[in-house]
Amino acid sequence: MSSGLLVGRVRSAVCAAAVAAALALTGQPAPAAAAPAPSAPDTAVNRAFARAAAAYDVPRDLLVAVGYGETRLDGHAGLPSQDNGYGMMHLVSNPGRHTLERAARLTGASVAELKQDLGANIHGGAAVLRALADEAGLDAADRDRLGAWYPVAARYGASGSESAARLYADAVYDILGDGIGTHVTGGERVTVAPRAVRPERGAYAEAEAVAAPTAAVDYPSALWNPAYSGNYSAGRSSAITTVVVHVTQGSYAGSISWFQDPAAQVSAHYVVRSSDGQITQTVRERDTAWHARSANPHSVGVEHEGYVSDPAWFTDAMYRSSAALTRHLTDKYGIPRDRAHIVGHSEVPGNDHTDPGPHWDWAYYLSLVRGDDGATGTPFPTWGTDVSVRQQPSTDSARVASLPGPTSVRVACQVRGGLVEYDGYSNDAWSYLPDHGGYLSNIFIDVTDAWLPGVPTC
């Protein structure tokens, strides 16, 4: 096949895993793997969603959208989220919420099964949604209307303020409107067709989803959803000298709700949403959020929606919005824009956390914070793990950087270079990445065109 025909096809992290070994061993950019075939409707995850939806009379697409909003349909190998939620459906067990234990009572599955078994976890999520629907008074006719489930979704995802619950439910209905097309562990594709759904917000109609600027907000474009007063300390004992970057290990609205839970004993000043970079402030900057132990007195904590293990959460919108916030903070407090003063949670002395982890693109983030050519280039998503960025557009050129996993990159221009071939496909197009100072094969740009649209030739 000629170089002009290859895919920069849409690919998944699962597909990328098949070539990770070659990348790790050679440092060479692995050639493209064939796109996974569409899953049959009765494959494991799809089958589990269909069976759970039928068993509890919950709309299948709503069930998937709730799981996608919580975890991107990733069970994270049974490991808990920040607020102790498990599995694709994020069944929670903490002093303020007990959807995990409730799912066990409703389904008869053990807590251990609900944490580890994919099917049990999905059935548990469906059972809890149905129980909440019954409590909300939804009858059989109501349950057939997607819009009628809005208050149920709100209660499922956020137990704090009504505004946090509305943020959560609005996100679920945005997902239904946009549709879903994603690959889960094992390569199976799960889809939800996009559709226009008018949410029936009920009591949540009066909750503020977008807060007007108030004296409570230190950053003008932020929303205000305050943390519980017992989850932070009033005042400061030190001047602000540091910005600490976190990853929530959970959803945006769920994290805001967790900071409102008296049992949490944690908080952060700001939370940034993955999909569009929306920012919510939960603690005033003049107060001490509890987010980084030894750094609490002299830092501002910025949480980013997502999970350390999944770079797909780290969107360009998130990077840019967060960087604008951090730029504002560095201006306001005279903080140097360097890695000694803008740090990860894992870098703070006395901490045992790993966030933001190896997939966080510090070079790109700092370039946006500093404004280093931040307005040039076109953002594109990538696929693959340990993908090489080369000094010149060929596989035998020196490796100047690598992309640990799927992320977003800025492309300044593209050029014809060394041919990359695999499985009957080929491409000689390469993109220049100004934030990394090198070239990336267009095979790893996760779009349908081999030659990127709207990008000039170098």
C-alpha cells in the first residue's frame, strides 16, 4: 500500500500494548498494528452491560455512560480510587458512601467479587441505579425515558452538594449526547450512539451548575464548590511558594463531592476536568488545603481528573486550562515557573503518592505555563506506549524523547521522511513536535488521515 494511503487510523491503547515490547527493547518506533476488529455484541463487557441492564431495567446506554464517566470503563485491576471506589462502575465504600456494600446486598455477590469481577461490578452498578430509581419513584414507563434518570445519576455519582451532583449528572448526559466509542482491556469495543437527550433535572434544576463569579472565587473563570470546613485549615502559616500537581484517581464531580464529605480529611484548592478543562475551586487560596502533607502550608494544590495509569485522561484542553491557572498563580505569588516550584505530588517530601505519574507531559505543561511558543502548532491525539520522538524524520535517527502512552501533542509542521511499514500498511509522513524538539511518525497520530489535515509542510 502506498504511503499516502496509510492510516493514522483511530487506535486504542489496547492495540498499542501489542507493540510495547518492541518499543521497550529497541527504542525504535514500532510500526502500526492492524486496527482491532469491531467487537461482536455478545463479547464479555458488552454482554455484561446488556445482561445487567435487562436484569434491573436500567437503560443500557445510561449504564455505560455512568461507567464511562466514572472510570473510562477501566477497572484499574481492582485498585481503589481516591474515595475508595472500585471497578468500572466505581462502587464506593467509605464512611460517607456505601454503594459497594449496597450492591452486595442487592445482588448477593460478595464485596470481593464486586471489587474484582467485571460482570459482578457492572451488575452491582445497575442494581444500585435501579434501587435509586425506585426511591425516586420512577415507574416502568419512566424507566424507559433516558431523561427521567437524571436525578438517579446525580445521586449515584455525588453525595455532596446538589451543585456537585448536578456537575456529575450533567457530565453523564454530555456523554450520552456525544456518544462513546472506546476499547476496553482485551481489545473489545464498547459503543453508545450519540443522541440528544433532554435531562429531567427535577430538584437539581435549581442547583448551580455554572457558578457566577463571586468573592469566594480567587481564579475568575473557576466555579465555586466549597470543601467541608473540616477538610482544610483556615489561614496560612507560610507564604505560597509552590504549585503541586495532582491526579484525582477518580472523576471530577466525584472528587469535588469527596472534598465535601466530612470523612474525607483531604481537599485541594482546585480541580480541573478532563473533557474541557473546566475548573472548580473548593478551598480559598488564603486557606491551607490538605493535599500534600509537608507542602500544605506553602502550596496551592491543583487536582486533575483521571487516573495515573491512563494517559487518555490528560487531554490538551486539561493541559491548557491547568497551565493557564498555574500561570495565574505564579504571577500572583511571584513563583518561579520551573520544576523546583511547580512539582508533582510524588515529589513532595514525606508523601507516598505517585501522581501525576509517568504519563504526565511535564515538558508540554511547563511550555504552556511559561508561554513558550504556546500558541503555535495544532494539537492531535496519539496512541502507543514508549513511542520514540526522533531528531530527524527517520527510524535510524537519534531518539530525543518518548511518549510514555497515549497523550496529546502539538504538531508545528509535517514532512516526508523515512518509510515505516507494518502489516501491509506504510507511511512516510512525520510530524515535527516543537514541545519535544523532534519528529514523530504520523502512524502514531490517532486520526484517520496519513497526511494531517490543516498542517503545513516543514
